[in-house]
Amino acid sequence: MRSRANVTFMSTFTTEGTENRMRWDRRSKSFMEVWYATLNHAPTGMGLWVRYTITAPKNGDPYCELWAFAFDPEGKRSFGGKERFAIDRLGTPMGRDDGALVRIGDAWLSENHLEGEVNFDGRSMTWSFDFEPASQCFQHLPSVVRSRIEKRVSTVCSPNLDVPFTGTVKLDGELLELENEKGSQSHRWGRKHSLTWTWAHCSGFEQDPDSLFEGLAAKTSLGPVPTPSSTFVFLRYDGHDIPFNDLKWALRAKSTYELPTWAFKARTDKWKIAGAARSTPEKMFQVNYTDPDGSPRYCANSEIADLAIEVYERSGSAWKPHGSLTSIGNAHLEFGRELPFAEVPVSF
């Protein structure tokens, strides 16, 4: 049975049932919104990433897009592409469209299903997944700062942090079948991306398939002045949900990130972790996110990265090693900043 500290746990997970609801009012400018899912295909070792996006620029007409990526460890079948649609291809208002939370053209996402197709540069990727909805939504940011960050930059949550996906993917006609493959579905919205950021997710550790890591670190600004980076991480380990992202502990967490590695440390009064996520440039895609104000943000992402974590438990006044978690090729990792990363070609 999981150990859950009452107030801390409830600030980390919410049960409102509206966390996936569309936030854009179809009128406002300077707004962006994205729903995305990441998962792995165990038989091939491939990683998958799909995105449904809305952008309402400060200047210009709003638009929506579909993005799709497949990461092949051998590099032979990797795919990255996107399609842009006029805003009239966005589904009906009020956040519902025959059960869909968001519909872009013929693609859609609901509380338990997502599907779509992207044709790009003569190639194609289609997907159709059913998933079992989670009973709680994971909140990356502490509740006391969530609203403020949403209004100033953007906020993110994972309505389905770690759920089984079943369905199919077609890469240029080649069929991949998925049966209860663990994956994650998240939702981000706000005015812009952070100045820099990193993010990692893993639910495929070799030592314990029930363990789970989710974390991000980011740096924003107050006017023209950059702020120090903030680190928010969460670990499910050995039957415990450990909210290092609670504000008290997030203020003490430390990390450094520079492609291709994110190294982090965090602790609570009982648990401490030290870990690192890493990829190699040839296993990454780099894309340009254009913020609503027109400024670029470059994102380098891999869904077949590596992650290692050392876990310590407090015993009296000392920290004693409790266990190790490693994942080779099953972690999801991303880096973002204003300038492109020279190590990875920009796909689009």
C-alpha cells in the first residue's frame, strides 16, 4: 500500500476531473495549449510522442497543429513530422465534441482514447490508442504557485501520468501493435514556454516495473531579469509516493541541465535521491516551438533515453542507501531553450 502524506499528497494529485479540459476561450490572443502523450513499444524498443496543439499568436490568426514522432533505437524507422490546420478545423466549443476533449481535423483525444495521422515530407504516421484513465491527475507544480505561473508563463499537469495503452501505430504502412504498454498523457497551457527547461519521465525501470519518475526543471524571468532554475520531481518507489515537488522540498532541490544530460538531487524529511537522465544526439529530434509572441524556443527530445537514480532513506541523522533504479532506452527526456542545440539537426 502506498504511503501518502495527507496535505502534501493532495497538492501533488488532484481529482477535479477537468484537468484535460480546453482552456483557450477561442477569442484570446497570446495563448498556447498542448495535449501530448509519450510511450514506448517494448517489442521494438521504439519510443512514441504525439501532440495536439493550439496557438493564438499575439499578432496573426490562431491555428492548430498535429505533431508525431517515432524514435527507433537503430535509427532506420525514426519519424518526425507535423501538420498545421486553420483554426476552423478545431472541434466544437465547450470542450466536448462527441466525447472528444479536443479535435483537430480528423484527429481527436478523449478521456480514454487518442488517434490521428500526420503526413510529412512524403512519409506518414498514424495512431489509435485506447488507455485506461487514471483516477487522479498529477500536478507538476505546487498548488500555492500554480495559478501565478500559469498566468505569467504556463502550467502543466498529467491527467494520465502512468496508464496502459493498447492500440496501433502505422509508420509508412508498417503496423506496430501495442498491448498494455505504459505511457503518459499530459496537458500544458499558458502564455509562453520557459526561457530554458528540461523534463524527464520513466515508468520502465529494470529493478521495479511499478516505480515511476516524473520531473522537470525550468528557468523563467521577472521582466528582463532571469530567475534561478526551479526543480520539481516526483518518485513512486517501493510502494511510496514521494512528492519532492511539494514547495517545501522543491525549494531545496538542485539540478543542472545541459544537453545531453540532466543531473538532479532532491529530498524530503525521509527520502533522498540523486539521479541523471541522458540521451545521445542521434536518438533525439529537435524542433522549433514558436511562442505566441513570435519568439522561438528550440526543443530537443528523446523517448528512448536513459535514466539512473540512487535512493536513500533517512536513518536517524544519517542517509543510508536504499536502492537503485535504472532504465536503458525507456526514459523520456527533453531540453528546451531560446537558441538551437548545435548537436541535433532542426527537423522543423
